[in-house]
Amino acid sequence: MVFCVGLTGGIGCGKSTVAELFAGHGAGIIDTDAISRQLTNSGGQAIAAIRAEFGNDYITAEGSLDRIRMRKLIFADADAKRCLEQILHPLILEQARLQLDRLQDRPYVIIVVPLLPESPAFQKLSQRILVVDCGENTQIARVSRRNRMSEAEVRAIIAQQTPRDQRLRIADDVIHNDAGLDSLAERVAALHRNYSSMQSSI
């Protein structure tokens, strides 16, 4: 069995950058956001269920999920958000397990799960939880620059996510990502050594 680390963090905290740095050390990477996009692209496994539940208005002419329309809906309607999660989450978990089976030869596997604090199934899959953290002002600046969003829009997304203190409470390890790429790479390298040694002990 390969050693698994569940990686989570709020929007703009640097989860993807951290995952790329771990990949550079040879870690297997499972990105649940990427799985979600595959499931909701044209011909994706989740499209039929989304169409049946939400109607054709939420499917583009190309047959993929209309992400902008759906994002507006689930921000305004908690029931719609839960319904979409009930469709997607079991499929994402299934695909993550399949990918995990294919990564048994890696020194360890990083599973990137933005909703990890709310997902007992992914917590159970992980032997250790790593939280990438930064200050809210840093989050807002990064996301505004990357996605060309207003501060109010970014704050609305942050408010919808798991509170920062709740993420930190479940963490076995924390990467504070406020100090630049060199510092981040050093912290990842140290954790790589730790996780490699933990893999050898299971």
C-alpha cells in the first residue's frame, strides 16, 4: 500500500504549486479538481446526472457543464450546491481510487482535495493531512491577479469555503505560503524526506 497525503487549503493558498513541487520529487499526484473537470466535460460521466437534475440550461451547446451558470446557482442556493456535490463526490472518489491503484510504485501519493475537511472518505484515504495556508490578504491578491476578479468576488468565495481555523485543526503538517517560492520549495523538500521515510515504514 502506498503512503497517501491529503493536501488541502483555501483558494489562492498555493495547492497546485505545492503539488507541482512534490511531483518534482517523484510523488504521485491525484488532483480532484482535475477529476471534476473531466467528469463535467463533454461526454463526462457526470453530465447525464447533472442534466437530469438541473436541466439543459446548465449544459453548454458542446455538452459540458456550464461552469459560470452553475457557479452562480450554487453560490445562491445551498440545496443546489449539496445536490451537485451528491452527484460529483462519489464519482470523484471512485476515480481517485482508480488513480491511486495506478500509482503504487511511487514513493508516496499527494491527493489534492480542496474540500478535504468536509470529506470523511478522503480523510480516511489519507494517512496524513497537509494544509497549505496563507493570510487572507495574500489569498485575495493572488486570486484577483490570477482570475481577474474583484476583491468582493474573492471574499465571497472564501466565505463559502471551509474556515481557515477548521482546516488547520485537522492538519498533521502545515506549509505557510507567504514567503515566496524558494521558501516553499525548501519546506516541500523537507516534507518529501519525511513522507518518503513514512512510506518505508508502512
